[in-house]
Amino acid sequence: MTPILRAVNRIGPRQEWVARCECGFETRGTEDQVVPALQKHAVESHNMKVTREQVLARALRV
């Protein structure tokens, strides 16, 4: 089964990116922090590669 990355929307004064994997892994930070963190998680935990575009399509800017 391929995990599905889900975005989590949180309201706050800071603008950051948040993305969560179906397995419960969550990463937040700047775009340049969230993308490689989620890519690393996808490879190490699920043996799959995701592109920058795929990460950003699922992540939310909050």
C-alpha cells in the first residue's frame, strides 16, 4: 500500500509549511526544510521517491 501524504492546516501568525504522511509523520518549517524532510522520510520509511512538486502539492502554507 502506498502511503498518502496529507496536509494539515494550522492557523497562526507565522507562515510555515506543514505536511503529514498517512503514517503519522509530520514535518513543518520553511519550504526548504519541509521538502527534503518529507523526501527523506518517504525514502527511508516507505521506499518511495517524491518530487518537490509532489511534496508542495500536499503541504499547506500556514
